[in-house]
Amino acid sequence: MTRTSLRPEDDQRTPPAAWRPAPDLLAAAVAVLLFAAAVLIGRHIEDTDGTLFVDWPPLLAWWGPHWGPGTPAAVLVAVAVVAYAPTLAARLPWRALLATAWATALAWTWSLALIDGWHRGVARRLTTRYEYLQVIDRFHDIPAALATFTDHILIQAPATDHWPAHIAGHPPAATVTFVLLDRIGLRGGGWAGVWCITVGTTAVLAVLVAVRALAGESLARRAAPFLVLVPGAVWMGTSADAYFAAVAAWSVALLALAVTARTPGRARAALFGSGLLFGLTCYLSYGLTLVAVILAGVLLITRDRVRGLLPGVPYALAGLVVVPLVFTLYGFDYWEAYHLLVERYNQGAGGTRPYGYWVWANLACTVLVVGLATVAGLRRSGATLLRRRRDLLTDPSAPEVRLSLLVCAALLALLVADLSGMSKAETERIWLPFALWLLPACAFLPRPRAWLPAQAVVALLVNHLLRTGW
């Protein structure tokens, strides 16, 4: 199999789109109005009914202007990315670009987290009464804890030993991760935060690798500055969902590499890795089974090459069953746990929060996660598919079409999660694994320096004006 990444001469075939700011600005303005409506209507609902269970709807946050040690660093990183990232993304060798992108994403995420200071911004995040580190001592015998995991999901009277919300709301691979960190000596919220930020920011690299493999290096380079400066970094530092997002992203990236691998051996290794990480993804979060929609999108994009992958299917399946098999052998029943989770969800705030509000207010939250530039990019992505709809059948290898389809697959996964009714509030962090795949749409924007400041401003305003929590 041959690689589908664009050669340098191919880059000349996909020039930036014409600079027509009015439609892009209109899309961004509509997104701003959607968020404003979510704030105003949400405030009214919460004041009158108290059924949203958030202090600053539609976000799980409360008003609290502040600044901290991360403020100067965050501003400096933002200015540097706006000033230099587009040029560096175009000129750096690919591997150097990946290293620079990860280093910058780390700097951006750490600086945003430290606006709240080390204790509140990092060390305490994963130690609150809802979080994973609260139950470390209950996993001193991991096999026994897994065998009885489902016994503690529901809230029952007397409510003394049910799992805290985040443990009950996820399969046990999430909790076991932090238990294992504790076992190797990386104890406490500080190390847990370091793990989530360090691993989570590699999702930026996974998305870049996948876009390059599927749609060419030119579009990947154009998307890089926006992936680095993602406003969602506010919630990636520090939450376990950043770690989940990275595992899911690398599953997609490895599938993209498998489809475009030069040799059958590389394809099979990548397929095994993709299956292994997707299996882990499903045992980190029930909702992330929807990453299968993005994986299916990758296969749709490269359908002209899928037949060549058939000999590697056993490798993908072998990787896929590893994590489910291990947890099943230790006594964890995934499907029983999921059904109990749905009941637990309805026992708590999830059963009270109004679906009619959150089904669209969740999308308003997503505007803050991806930024206004991504909204404009999504408009251009949709316009690309409409303009080149004949290429969906006649020329599936067109880079712009492939990138647009990848973004649409991620958007579809996000919309299914929304309509399910199992994501009412807190989607600013819960949907990070889907939202990151919307950022590549920014590659269609012709003047990145005109949009990058908007991305930075969104993140800086949220982190300085609001106290986020979960």
C-alpha cells in the first residue's frame, strides 16, 4: 500500500480558499448568539426552577474574576502562537513541527491551568468528592474491586458505599489508571494532573498525524496552529477527559496510518494498535464508544483502499478484545454496568436536568471548546462538500473532500452523543474527544492570523472570568 499524503508539488493544487470574510463572520456571529441565548435562558431556568444544577449555565462554572501565576505565561504563549505559528507550521520539517506543536500545546495547557494556581488548578482537580482519587484505597485488591464494581453503582439506602459520580459514571479502566499510578509511586492529585495534561496534549499530535495521512500534509500544517491554541485546553488542564481524548485520538490516527501504510507489516501493526486503543477507549468511558463513528469515517474516506486492509482485520480484532477480555476475566460485566449507570444517571441531576434546554445548550458549550475560528471552518467545510459533492463518488482522494468528511464524522458522533440525552451539562470537558476532531476544519481558513486571536481570547476570558469545576 502506498501513502496518500500529499507530496510538496501536490500542495500547489490546494491553494487557500478565497478571502470572503462575510459568511465566516456571520457563522461566528450566530455561534455567539447561540451561546448568549444559552446563558440568558439558562439563567432564567435556574433562577425559576433550579433544575440545571450549574451556577453559570450552560457551563459548570461560577462567576469569579481572577488571575494567577499562569496569566503572564498564557498571554505570552498566545501572542507567540499568533505571531509565529502559521509561518513555523509551513516551514518546519514535519517531525520538528510535531515536536514543536506538542511542546506548545503543553505550554498553553499548563499556563491556563496555573491561572488558578498549582493547588486549585492542578493538584486538587482529581481529588474532589466526585473524582477518581477518592477511591484509591478501595482498590487495594484490584481483582476483588472489579468483581464487585457493579454492586456500588446505584445510590441505595443507606447510601454509604456507592461510588462517587465519576467512578460510577465510567467503566473501571479510568479508575484503574489512577490506581496504577499510585502503585508505582506517582501518588496524589499533582501526579494525576501531570499525567492527564502530558498524555492529553498528545491528542494534538494524533489529530495532525491522522489529517496528514488522510488529507495531505498541506492541510495538516494549516490546521496545526489552531489545534495548538484550542480553547478546550481550559478543560484539558486538568481533567481525566483529556487523557480519554488522547487514547481515542491515537486509535483514530493509527487506523489512518494503517490505511495509508507502505507495507503490510506496518498496516497490521497499526491495526492492532488501533484496535487495542479503541478497546481501552470503550473501557474509559461508555460514551466514547461513539468514536467508532469517527473510525468508520476514516474507512469511508479511504474506501478505495479498504479492501487491501482485509488481511489485517484479525490483527485489529485481536487488539480490540484485549482490554474487554482482561476486565471480563476479572469479573466486570460491561453491559450490566452500563444499564446500572443509566439508572444512576436518572437518580441524580441527570434525571432532573431538562433535555429541551441541554440538547441545544450543549452545542453552545462546544462553541467555547472549539472557538469561533472552528465555527467558521465548519462553515467552509460544509461548503466544500456541497461544492464538490460529485467528488464524493468520482474523486474520493481529493484532500479537501477527505478532510471535510473526517470533520463531518466527528460532528456526527458529537450530535449522536447530544441526542442521546446522556450528556446534559459538563460537555465542555466530556466532549473533548469529539471536539478536537472539529479543529482541522480551520485548515480551510485563508488567513489564520485573523482568526487565531479569537481562539486565544475565548480561552483567556473563560479562565480569568469564571471558576471552572467538575
